[in-house]
Amino acid sequence: MAKRVPQFWLIKSEPNDYSIDDLARDGREPWDGVRNYSARNLMRDKMAVGDLVLFYHSSTKPVGVVGIARVASEAYADPTQFDTRSKYFDPKSTADKPRWQLVDMEFVEKLPRMVELDEIKADPAFDGMVLVTRGRLSVQPVERSHFAQILRLGGSKTKVRAR
DNA sequence: GCCAACGTTGGC
DNA sequence: GCCAACGTTGGC
């Protein structure tokens, strides 16, 4: 089998809901509640264990990248879609044909310094980044160079694997 | 398969 | 709280 090139991602979370500190405490967390087909497809088809992920805080002040996570599992059915008491319950989803998939995320690092959206927008190094152009996706791909630049600005100690 | 209506996201 | 952008739904 051909060796896969590592890929890079960004996930959003409202810190009131689930923050980087929550992930630091939990260590590992099923990334449930994603109810957007393109986001699901990325998790199901494109992510692989070991891929690095930027952790972004949305709907807060200020917004921006606050940490690094790592994909820690293959995709599997999101259990919240079957839970009638969950706000993520989906009546159209069945055990045979689950509609929503997720992966587990594992804590890697909280950035020494948050990288704010303002900075990202202002820096030409980030031209073309999905976060800037089609910002609403809650799971999105990140180019290697953009990922590396975030790590630099955030003072990260995380090492990006060589190709 | 089009597209209008509607719902959600998320920055400001 | 506003509203623009965008995704989803459903009638035709």
C-alpha cells in the first residue's frame, strides 16, 4: 500500500461548549455532534490516525486557534444520533444506516500564545486558507504551510512530520 | 434537478 | 442581536 502523506485539519468548537482546556483534561474525546455532510465526509474519508488538527475557538472573544489535537481513531458512527435525549439526535438515522460519523480527537498541546482570526486574516501567508475564504465549515482541511505558520505564530513545540 | 424557503453558523 | 453566507429540505 502506498504511504499516505500526512494531512492537516482545523476543528471548531465553542469554548462554552467544549474548550481546549476540556480536551487537555479529558485527553481524548469523540468529536460528536458534527451535522454537516462535507465535514462528515472529511472525517470519514480523508482523516487518518495521527493527522494533526488545529483547535479553534469560535463564538467567543477573541476567536482563533488555541491548540493542537491529533486524530486518534478511524471514523465510526456518532452515538449521539441515536440518543433521543441528545440535541444531536437524528430521527432519520438508523443503526443499519447511520448517517453521521465521527473520529476521536486526542489532546496534543495548548498553544503558548493564541493565534487570533484577526492576525490570520491580516497575514498574506494565509491567503486562500479555508478559514478565511469559506469560514463556516466546522471541520476543514488546512494546507501544510498554513499549519506550520500557525505553529510558528503560536510558539508551538509540536513537530510536523516530514513528508 | 431546480430553486425558493427555511435553518444554522458564526463574526461583528 | 444582527445579518451575511451557506447548507438543507421539499414541492414541483
